[in-house]
Amino acid sequence: MLRNATSDLLAFADFPIHRTRIRSANPLEPLNKEVNRGTHVVGLFLNSEALLRPAGAVLI
């Protein structure tokens, strides 16, 4: 399986040499941190609607 995927596994080698590291372009990471921060304050949720209120406020 690895031999068949060699071109996919080595795709990073096609990037320009002056770039020393590949940065993450994942826009969900900061959003997840904000949701975790907002829900961590409450800590305990009685039902799913109680969880959706602070998480929904961050997402909006």
C-alpha cells in the first residue's frame, strides 16, 4: 500500500525550497479552542440544549 501511495506521501517535496516548514491551514483549530474555552467555564451541562447555547453563541 505504501509503494502505491509513494507520490502522495512525497507530495511535500514539490513545495519551494525556501519554505522551511509547512504550516497548518486548518481554520477549525481556533474555533475549537473558543468552543472549548466557552464550555469549560460551565463545566457541567444538564442536557444537550444547555450545551448548544454557549457553543452556538461562539459559532454565530
